[in-house]
Amino acid sequence: MGQHVEPAAGAERYRRFADFYPFYLSEHQSRTSRRLHVVGTGLVIISLVMGFTVSPWFFAAAPVVGYGFAWVGHFVFEKNRPATFTYPLFSLMGDFRLFFETVAGRRPW
């Protein structure tokens, strides 16, 4: 996989998710970090389902578990800054794409 770097300070930001996703993947090289992201995103999905079916309080758990697992992956294993701080929507989209690609067997667990 080619190494992608974030545009330099002052450079144009990513405007399309298709351009952002290779950068997203380059920020998730650690297998442990990717696993934490997949588990966290899975728990987000479960929290959202539980929010609709059991109690709205589960909606509050979704960002806590999602960001909690992902940020441990970044700060402890990747040793980088989560893209969420610069690209919140694209980062969220990347988390879900990584989750579904992993569950579908298109990315290694």
C-alpha cells in the first residue's frame, strides 16, 4: 500500500471521500488499532440499535465507545493524531467503511 500523507498546512483539504480514504488507511497501519476501530464501530452500531429498541440512553453510549476504542488505537498503537479532529465526517465514513470491509473479509482482521 502506498504511503499517503495529509496535505501540508495551507494546502487544499480533502474534498472527496474517495481521495481521503487512502490517507485514512495509511493512518491505520497497526493491526491492533484496526481491530479496535472495528470493535468500536460494531459497538456503535449495537448502541444505535439499542437506542431505537431499548432506551434512548444507548444513543449517548455510541460516541463514547466509538471514539474510546478508536482513540486508544491512535494514541497508544498508531502514535498519531486521529483524523476526526481535521476531517470529522470523512473519518466517521472511513470507520464504517473499514468496519464493513473487514466484516466482509475484504480487509484483514
